[in-house]
Amino acid sequence: MSTFAKTIKQYEKECLKNDIPAETVMAYLLEISQRERYALFMHIDDEMPEALANEFHAGMERILKQEPMAHVLGYSWFYGYKMIVNEDVLIPRCETEELCALILSRIDEIFPTQKTVECADVGTGSGAIAITVAKEERRVKMHATDISEEALVTARQNAKNNEVDIDFTAGDMLQPLIDAKRHLDVLISNPPYIPQDEQMETSVVDFEPHVALFGGEDGLKFYRMIFKDCKKVLNEKAFMAFEMGWDQRERMSKLVEEILPDARYEILKDMNGKDRMLFVYFNC
């Protein structure tokens, strides 16, 4: 058997050879061993227990073949909540946590005294956004839609695991909300926004659902659909929140101004200084 230190060093080298961040090794080991970093370092020169070593080696071999760590684990952490992930849903990204934080802030600013805030998450995938907003803001009544029945199976399980009540409905974009005659204060979406012909990393293209990644020829297909139909489900005073591609500011601005000329909007940067979030306001 090998020590923790030698095993970690061995796989860090292998990760770098395969263009995988070296810190993936420690992150994966901490998850499967359920140890804090300081506790692991206290025993860094100890031999790795056989059962842990076997699980670690098997998982790292999958990761070295570009399989996402979240798929190897079967879950991902998002805003402090544990979310099941699989081949049917997109793995939640840290940038999307920023979107959730801003949504919660805007709800407090725009609806400070409203007892119930009607929200919908369109294209919910794993349910990460819907679950986070509903858990963090108890006034929210959350509806969530997705065209994929398989994705909704995962989303419902995540909602159950995180003990939050969400109304999930299958259907294309806003149609389930229109059919149900919803009247929303907040409409949220992190739609597919990657242009169809854009080159992507193997770990993304080979392991994540294309229906959740690609947004037509220019990446804006689903924003157009939402912008054109949004007034059918929004209250007079309402806002919409979206994640977007970092290089879409100019095209997105033109699209909002063209389809929603009476709305106020802002495009905000993420923690890396990239344009990432679009907020559209109606009478607020």
C-alpha cells in the first residue's frame, strides 16, 4: 500500500499530463474520504486504507479519461446544497451560484413586504437554481419546467432530498406556465447558450446533455423564445434573471431592446470579471 502523500502526488502528475487541474485529486479524495483538509494532512504520511485506496484509484482512472468528477461522485455541491447529477442534467457551475445570490438580493429589494413571491425556473435541469432560491427565500412559491422528463426525475429527487416543495412540470420553455395560467413575479432561466458550432471540452461534450448546452446557431435561440412569450406569464411588476455567455453582451443587448423595448435591463459581471448575468425589469 502507498501513503496518502505518495498517492496524491502520483495522481497530481497524471492530471497535469491530461490537462486536468491538479487540485482535482485533493478535492476528490476529500469527498470520498469525508475528511476535512486539515484532518487529512495530519495523516498525510499514513498508508491509505485499502478500501479507500481502491475507491480512489477507480474514481481517478475515470477522471483521467475526462469524466467529470461530479459524475464519478454522483453529486455536486451548489450553494451549500447537495445535488444529484448524472448524464441527464447539466452539472451546476459556480457562476450560477452568483446568479442565485443576485436573484435573492433583487427579491428583497423589489418585493420587500410581499408575503408570497411567485417564481419560475425555466429549463430547470437538476433543479439547482429553483431549489436554492426556494430554500433561501421562504416567501417564494417556485414552479420549474424542463423539456426533459429524465431531467425532471433528477430535479424532483433533489428537491425531496433538500426538503423543499417545488411544482415541476414537463414542457418546452414557457408553454407549461402559459397553459397553467401562471402569474409570475420572477422568471429565471439558465438556458442553453453555447452556439451550435462552438468547440467544447471533452469532459463537457461527451458527458453532459447537449440539449442543455447548445442554443442554436448564435446561442440566443431560447432567449428569443422567452422574451417573445414572457408577458403572457409575468405580472405587471416583475423581473427576469438569466445566465448568459460571457461574449454575448452586444447581441443580448440588441435582442432585449428589439423584443422588449419598454423594459429596463442590466448585464452584470461574474467574479472573474466576465459578462455573465442578465436582469430584465418591468415597472421596477
